[in-house]
Amino acid sequence: MHAMAAFECQSCGARVEIDDDRRTGKCLYCGSPQVIDRPPTPDRPSPTFGLAFVVPPERALEIARGFVRRPLFAPTSFRKAKVDDVRGIYLPAYLYTAVAHTQYSASIGENYTVTETYTTTVNGKTVNRTRTRTVTEWRDLSGRHSVFVGDHVVSASRGLPNAELESIEPFDWRAIKRFGPRLISGWATEEASLAPRDVADAARREAADAIGARLSRFMPGDSHRNLRWQTQFDHEDLELVLVPLWILPVRYREDRPPVRLLVNGQTGQVHAKTPISWPKVVAVVVLMLALIALVVWLVTEAR
Amino acid sequence: MSTLSSCTRCGSPLSAGDLRCAVCALPCPLPPSGEGPYRAVAKVLRCDGCGAALTYDVHAQAPRCAFCGSVAHLEESEDPLEEAEGYLPFRVAPDVAREALRGWLGSLGWFRPDDLASQSSVDALTPLWWVGWTFDVEALVSWTADSDAGANRSRWAPHSGQVPMTLRASLVSASRGLKEDEVARLAASYDLAQAAPTPHPMEGAQIERFDVQRSGARRIVQRALEAEAARHARQYVPGSAIRNLHAAVLPKRLSTRRWAFPCYVLAYRYRDRLYRAIVHGQDARIVFGAAPYSLAKILAVVVPIALAIAALVAYLMLR
């Protein structure tokens, strides 16, 4: 899997070996940062755009340290873990934009009020009273909805699944930069390991979910239910982009693999799959049950 | 806006300095460059100043030479301040504008003071180029709404539809000096074909500025487009009472132009009070603004009518 290719360092002439899944490297002899330019293929296009690092490493460390201390049910070893290893990488991802034509149908709730008469007993006498009640009438509605959908991001790396990337989105695409070697010089940069056709379905799913959220706001009436929609995507475009990530491995136990903590290199959004300490969970549950039992006992005793 | 070419997806003209289409976000075509590499090569980026290796520096947020500290730039979307690209000429001379004001003051009707036209004096006359955008678009508008048409038990029934919309030279004001309703009265009578790239000399003229960047301007135009779409959709909703109108727009060939429009702002004095009036810079028939009423004349009408009504009521009650 890890094929290497040898290059000649432009600075010192030494032989530099760089992984095929990397776009940057470093000369072992003179330390010069190398940027690899490979001929693009349909499965591995050249990046079109990139976002630059905005969050400096010190800040990423601060954010990460704050994050590991927070989760109550994490093992104590995790919450006290030292976080001092921070690596910046450019992750390849595909940016999806398209025209979305959607056919939708829904039941639209239109409210109206009815006045009804009822009998009740007041002070031993039977009296007639009226009250108003809101009733919902359900009407069927179907139609078409056409918009541009944009800026859905899907990971182009097998190493970092899309769900993990989603946990630190969104990115601010207004700050988009044309990709060039200057953006990534000196930074670890992955090559795309997924082809556009591998991620197209995931991108469409993301876009279709976003359409659903928009349709939900688009519906008339006082309420709606049974919203169904079928979207046809036209003029689709998938561009390879590079997004900045800080990756911080959190080592909290010798016998467990480190937890991968991600910090969005542009916005500082942080996420990690925190481990759960089952003894802590059990202890808390037992304590709660004991408290409830105590209260129940106190109440029954008091009677 | 200097136009390179059009977006292949939505047909909107692309602006110089943009990386992506501002309407549909499709990447702009790259300027033609040399052929890519035939085989993979490793490059070391060099500082233009000292030749040392260049790396991206997160603190400088730019590629920076660690040796001499010089900073290089990354290509990103330009966001310049908006500037007018077309100045419409004044076709009404200042004296004609003064006359137009006098004529207007004399035409306001019987409830105004008799001597309004003769006793008013113009304190200040300022030629003003106010600024705004016009946009052209062909859009597909999807809409939903509740209306009374087809209602059963509830007052409301849901409706939906999809209609095309074409707008030509739809105006969006960027003016701080003129109010929305003033702009609306001026807008129709400008001749956009006569614009020049720079303002022609005009003594004492004020030229308004957009005070907004390109990205901000696009948001303003987008909001105006959505408002127009809702207004357009409204006429397709059946029935007379409408609520919950939603409109979604799919724009095509959206092009925006930036203009400076001529008008005169006049301050005139009548019996020691100042009033403001606007005269169109290209059509002296369009004059509007504030003007005093004659209290004596209003009383002269209201008092007899009130007395007559009182007399009638008294007569009917005493009968």
C-alpha cells in the first residue's frame, strides 16, 4: 500500500523518498520542504482550492486540553492525559455543488377553531357552557422546488472517515484560496485516496438532507407532517480541496490505542470520540438508585 | 464589473478576481497555464528575496520566508470596495431645477399657501450622484403559500407552484442620502444607455459612495432578488387572502451593474422654515418633497363644514 517514490532534492541534490499518498515531504539531509507535483488522473485530480491554517498550534493545544478535561464519564486517565503532540495536516476533501430539482409532497395542517357547547355541574346545578377548541385540518400538497446547493464537504481520505470530518465542520468557504504549492509548503499534506465517483453518493445524501431541512421551512400552513421528497441533481461539480486540520493523539492508557482528537485549523472547532469509563457510569447509576431507595424509605417511614 | 466570461452552469457573468461563480459557486475556469508535469516532481519553493525555502506560516497567515521574513501571497477571491462603473449625466441644468421647484410649489393645490411659490427662496441646491445597483436575471421561482382559495373547514388551504421570472434593470439602492420611497420615485426615469465611466464636471456636485465591499453588495442584491421573487410569486397565488408565502429562487444569468444617478437636492425656505425637495437630474417633471399647508385655508373649509353638521344635528334633535 505504501509505495514510495524517490526524488532529487532541489536544494542539496540528495535522494528524498516520499510516500505516494503524500503531497509534501522533507529532505532528510538539508531539511528543505518538498512539494510534489504529480500529473493528475481522473481518480486523483489536482486540488482546485484550499483553506489556510488560521488557528496556530499553541491555540490548538489549548483547545484540545480544555476538551479532554470536560467529559464527566471519561476515564480519569483520559481527563488527566497530557496533550502535547500536535500535527497540522491538510486533508483532501471534495467540495460538492449542484442544481437541485426536488419533487415534494406533504400533509399541511391548517388550524381552525370550533366553538362547542358542553354541560357541566357548578355548585350542584347543571349549566351549559361554551368553549373554543383548535382543530387541525390536514390537506395534501405537492410541488417542485429548485435551488442551487453548495459547499457540502466529503472526505477524500480513507484514513479519516467522513463522519469524523463532519464533527468539526463547518468551514468558512468565503476564505477560499486557489490551490498552489505555497499553501502547503512545510505542511504534511495527504493525497486523495478516494476518487470523485467514490464520494458522489455521500455528497448527494448530504445535499438531499440539506434540501429536506430547507423544505421543512418552505412548507406553508400551521404545521406539516409526512414530508417526502425526491431530488434530482443536475450540473453536479466535485472539486478536490484541501482543508486544514490539527490532529492531536491523546494517549491515556498504555494498553489502549491513542484517541484521535481533531481541531478545525480554520475555526478551532474540536471533536474526539471520548472513551467512556464504565465503572464510573455504574458507580453513578448505583448511587442514584441508592438515593431513590433512601427517599422512598424515608417517605414510607414518615407515614 | 469587468467581465471575463460566463459561468458554464448558471450563465452569470464572472467577475475578475473571483475564484468561484458568485451565484452558483462553480469554480471559475483557470487562466491558461503551461502543461502539467508528465511525471511527478519534487519542488522546493524559494523566497523571491533571498532564495531560502518558503513555508506557509500560520502566525503570518501567509507563505513566509523563515530566513529573511518576507511574506508572499496566496491567490484568493478579491473583495474590493464597490465603485460606480456608470455615471448618468445631468440633463437638467441647475436653473431649470430651480424653476421646476417653483413650478411644483405652485401646482400643489388649494390647501397650500397662496404665496408659496412666490415667497419661497432656495437656500441650497446640491447636485447629487446617488448610487445603486441594477440587476438582470432570469430565474425559476418555486413558491408555497396558504390562501382562502379552495379552503374547507379552515380559512386556509395550501398551494404551491413554480414560475419563471425575468427581471431587467431591477434597482437596488445603496444611497444613504435618499430614502427608499424617494429612490422609487426617481428610479423609473433614468436612461441607462447614456452612462459614462467617470462623472462629468458639475460644480458643487456630491458623489455618494457605496461604502460596501463586493461580497456585501452580493448579499444585498441576493436579498433584493429574493424579495422580488416573493413579490412575483404572490400574483400566482389563487384567492384574495394570502399568508405564509415562501419563495425559493434558482437564478440564471444574474448580472449586476453599479450606477451613479443624478438628482438635485434642494433646501428652500418659506416663512423662516426649511423644507427639502428633490428634482430628478434627467427629467425636470419629477419633483417631490416636503411643503407646508395653509392652516387658514384648512380652517376655512373645516369650520363651515363642522358648523353645518352641528346645525343639522341640532335641527334634527330639536325637531
